[in-house]
Amino acid sequence: MINDSGAIAANAAIDVSKAGAGASDGTIQLKATGDITDNATGALTGDNSGKLMAYSTAGKIDLTAGTHAVKTASLTTDTTTASTTDGSIKYYDSTDLTIGTAGGQGALVAPSTTTAASAASKIGVTTVAGGANGAVTIRAGTGGTHSLDVTQAIATTPGGAATAGGAVILEAGGAITLSGNGTITTTGNSTGAGGEVLIHHSNATAGAITLGNAITATGGNGGVGGVVTVINDSGAIAVNAVIDVSRAGAGANDGSIQLQSTGSITGAGSLTGDANGKLMAKTTGAAGVANISLTGGGTGSASSANKMATVAFSTATSGNGSVQYFDNTGVALGTAGGAGVLTTPLGTVAGTAAPAISGATTISSGSYLELDAGGAISQSAILSLGGNLWARTTSGDILLNGFTNHLGGTVSLIAPLSAAGGRKVWIKADSIKVGTVRPSDASTTAVGITAAQVTIEAPNGGATILADGTQGLITADAPLSGTTPALTILAEGIIGNPSTSNPTTEGLRVHMNGLVKVVTDAAGNNTIMLVGDNTVQPKYEFSGQLGHRSVRYNGAEATNAQLTGALDAAYLDIRNQTTETRESGFAKENANKVLRKGVVTSAGPGQTAVDDSKGIANMGSCDGSFNKEELACQ
């Protein structure tokens, strides 16, 4: 059907089905300058292999009222932005559907010499009006086997300046797949925003949504990014290609990517919206495998193509609900989701069906969160994890101290040491158990807590910071310089076991030569036991001083970082030496120790204190005097 000046109303059946053992269905071709529409009695049929081509040069296409069943459709409007005319496309099919290539068929020639084939072949779905006038809505059937396959491009980029891209809605009861050349592009023109995209699998019968080609919802030059929402009511989401919601030029904001499914959300496709774009990924399945793994095609941050600014993750399964996310830049764990205004033919609203979530949540003890970022990792929302936390940055700080996070498992946080820029790690949680294994691959490299400066914060050290020597290592290599701490401990109570018979192995494992800062540092029943390599020695500002907490390293008081007088130096050295003597059963003779600021003391007794017959002898004594920072016998 060709109308050179006017509309086409398909209000009755057009059936091009094959019969019996026929090889293939035929093709329906509708071309008009005006609208192409139908009513309830319309029925375009060719469901086995039939094709539909609908093309309006100056109107809209709305084939939603009838019961249509074709295998492949291509739909196009050339309605311009300047015309302000509705050039949108809506098509509902009752079975499975492929967006592909159709038209250009037929050999008949009209008396006017117009040929059937002048209803030329069209590819995919295209509008150019932009905004609401350029929107596209495609629905396959509602049954569980009624799939929607997009094998040719859907494009709604407007021709007029300062115009938003047209929205795209795809819905099916069966699986939905973007494959072949099946991209979706809703880019705005100049300052126009990227068009919104909503993809929805609606049936309770499981069916995957597979995004095998790019979805581009970017702003024009100066425009903001769009919102892309993918919802699977029963099944998984595979992100195998780019989803880009970036702003462009002087555009104010990136858009949002919202992924929600009952099954797993996985894939190597890249997610882009790096200035201030948001990513929400949520699985709602209560049992079985419903994990999230979005690597951006990389093995870590350096090779990942993901670039989002704010991320939020949630899984609800009692099974595998682990979350793995790699980003080439920095990320903030914050609030995302709840954006979008599109409504599908079945009534699903993007912003309502995929509501906002905050931070990161996993339920089961085996469900970990693993983040690998090329920049800083921060939070503006709480983490509540049933399992382990592992995070690494190659060029930024890791600051997870905005909330008292819940960590059901271990924690490993890896940031650059001093030689690589010297970054900070700060973790605040109701439980801190330093990790020894990376959860995703069980490797024992890049584990523990590592940074130039490390802060661990818990409401009660004795109850919530595990320190029995079986946990991972805290490496903090900030050098001793002024009052800048390498390790800061913000926790009340005892950490470790001061009564242990294994003081060199039972405690909080550390590797550091710098300053330990303790908050609060008031004296009380709140000793901190540190253990580690004897080739290094943590320094504690108030070591050996009354009125302050005791920090011990391998059983002895940590080296005092701030001793300035010989009396204090001698007191501490004698105290430590006496402890060593009694524990080892023999005296150290004239054991000199060089302390900070050049103070040298001789703390050992002047003669052997132990022999085979006497056991441990008492140390000599004298009446001492203190004059001008010197300790001497009268």
C-alpha cells in the first residue's frame, strides 16, 4: 500500500501467511506521507517468516490496537523536528518479533508507473523528530516464548538543533536480545538531552535480557545524558556491550544506568557516565545464583572500560549474591536508581519499578563485595555486607568512614604505598577482620590492608576488631615524621589478648616503622596488642607514660616516638629490659638502645644476673638524682 499524499488506516486483516508446506510467508509494505494507524479489527499476519515494512514521510506510525503477528518488522518516520508533528513509532506484536530489514518487494506496476518495489527496503527503526515526537515503543507478545530480537539499529537522534533524543521502549514476555547490528541510539542534538531507554522482560517465565550491542543515550554537545533502565522480572541481564549515558561538552549532568533483575547481572560491556553519572545494579532473587559482575571487559581497573561516578549495589539471595565491579576511574558508593519516567505498554514505570537503592547490600555470608577502581573509592551511603569486602585503588584513597558499615566477613583494602604516591585507607565498621584471601579467586596476593596511612575505626575494639594473629596484615609505610600517623586506631577496649602466652604471634598483625595513634588514648583496661616482623618497630607517642593506653609490639611496649629526656628514656629502656630479662631467664649486659633525638641509655645491669645456682639475681640499686636531664647515683 502506497499513499503519495495522505494516511493509511489498516483497519482490517492483511494476511500474507504461507499455507501448508509453503516455503515462507510474504511481506506487508505500508508507505504514506501521513499517519499509518490501525483499529481493533486490524490484523497484519505473517507470523512464521512474514515481514512488515511501515514508512511515513511526515506522520506517525501507531499499530497498537489490532492483533498483529509478523516475524520481522522495520519501521521508519521522516517527520522532521521543525514540523512539530508527531513522528513517533508504536508497534505491538502478539508473538515473537525481530527488528530487522523489510520492504522493497513486489513486481507490480501501477498505471501511474509507481512500482510496488518503490516501497523501498528499510532497516531497523528510525525517527528524526526527537523528544516525544520521535519516541519509539516496540512490544512483542506477552507469552513466555514471545521473544524480541533487535538485529538492526533503533535510532531516534533528532534532526533539529537543541532537541532531545527520542525515547525507546522495548517490552516482551520472552527473552530480549540486542544482536547483529541491533544498537540503540538516542543521542540529543546540540544542547539536547539523550533520550530515555526502558527495556522490560515482563513474563514470569524466565527469559534473559542480552545486551549484545551498544546503547547510546548521550547528550548532544552541551546536553545532559539520558536514563537507561533494564528490568527483568524473571531472569538474568547480560551486559555485553557499551551503555553510555554521558553528558557532552558543557552539559551539566551525566545520566543514569539502572539494571534490575531476579537473576544475575553480568557482562564485560562498558558502562559510561564518568563526570557524575549513576549506576544502580540490583538483583531481587531470594535464592540461588543472583550475583552481579560488571568488569567493563577488564581484569582490573586498569583494563576496565567502566567509568561511572556513583554506584549502588544490592543482592537479596541466600545463595551467591556477590558483587564485583571494576572501574577505570574513581567511584563513590552512594544512592542511585529511581530515575526515569517512561511507562511500558503493560504499565511498568521505570522510576517506580527500579527504585533507588543506597550503598551496597548483600545477605549471605558467602556474598562478597569486590571493587577495583583507578581512582578514589568513597562512600555517601552505608555498606551492609553478609560476606567479605575487598577493594583496591591504583591512584586514590579508600575512605569508607562515612558510616558504621556492617561487615559480615573479612576486609581487604589496597591503596598505594608511599613510593607510589602515598594514599590513605580508612574503614569504619561494626566488625573488622583483616582479610587473607581475595574472595573472587581465592588468591593470597593483594590482601590485607595496605596504604601509606591506615585508619581502622570500630565502636569497641575488644568486641569488634579481631586480633588473634590469624587475620591478614596491615601495612602502613608512612615514615615517622612529626605527628602524622601511619596507623590510627579509633576504638575503645582491649585489642588482642594481653594475657597471651604467645605475644609475638597473637595480636593485630602490622608491618610499619611509623607512628601509631590511638583514639582514645586514656589509660584503662584497653591494651592494644600488635605483632609483626622484628625488623620493623611501630612507634607510639605515649609508650610507657602513665595515664595513657598501653600499645605493645610483640609483647613489649612499643618504642616511644617522643622521648626527649634521659630520665624518661632510661625509665622506658629499663622497664623493657627488665621485662625481657624475666621472660628470657637471662640478663642482657649493657644493652644500649638508640632512641629518637639522639638519646642513648644503658639499661642493662653491669654484671651477669643469672648463673646455674642462683637463678635470676636482683638488679643493683642506688640513690638516684636527676640533674639537667642526667640520671646518676649519688
